[in-house]
Amino acid sequence: MIRELLLRDRELLKKQRFWIEVSYTECRAIGIKEVYTVEEFGKFETLCSRYGRGIDFLIRKIFRTLDIYEFETPGTLIDVVNRAHKRGLFEDIDQLRQMKDLRNTIVHEYIEEELSEQFEEVLKSTQTLLEIIDATLEYIDGILEQ
């Protein structure tokens, strides 16, 4: 039962990664500008949305599922992140915190001009998010092979 949960979550994480990568590739091609066309802004807005969902899914779902799979005592979100860090899924806890803060900024930003100010940081953070997702998928594959 726990193994099936991890398998299902791994597949969902792969799907998240795919869609984040699609948006990331499109937005990297657009680049950072002073003014965006409606289509370009829409692509960046989609990336921001996928980035936000991706970071949430990774921390709140996948990291927690790993804790369950490895029989860790449930705890706070800080405990979950600390254990993910100990697993080597990312290098810097502060960087992950900043990524989560960026997600919060995106989610609560309703003014177009202020959202566009986040695009450069989202591009940088998305690359890091993809690296963390890749490390997490590799980790999951490793424990599933045991």
C-alpha cells in the first residue's frame, strides 16, 4: 500500500516535471523584457502557475510521501524539509525557503506589472526546481529498487 502510494506520486511528479519543463523552455526562449506581448505574458503566467504548483507538490506531497515510505515520524513542514535535505535532495535549505517564498509572492500577486517583475527570478528558480525534482525522482527510483 505505501509502495503503491510512492509509485503513484512518482508518476504524478514526472507529469509535473514535464509541464514545468514545457513552460520553462518556452519562457527561456522569450527571455526577460520590459514589455511582453499578451501571448508572452500568458506563457510566463503559466510558468509561474506551474512553478507554484510544482514547489507545493514537491514539498507538501512528495517529501511527505517519502517520510511515510521510510517510516519517519510525521512532523511539521520544517521537519519534512529538513529530512529531504538530509536525503540529499537539495543543497541549501535557505534556497528552498526562498523558492517557497517566491511561490507565495506569485500566488498572491494580482497586479500584472508586479507579477512580471518576478519573471526573471521564476526562470532562475525553475531551473533549480527541475534539478530538485530530478534528484527526488532519482532518489525514489533508488529506494524502489531496494
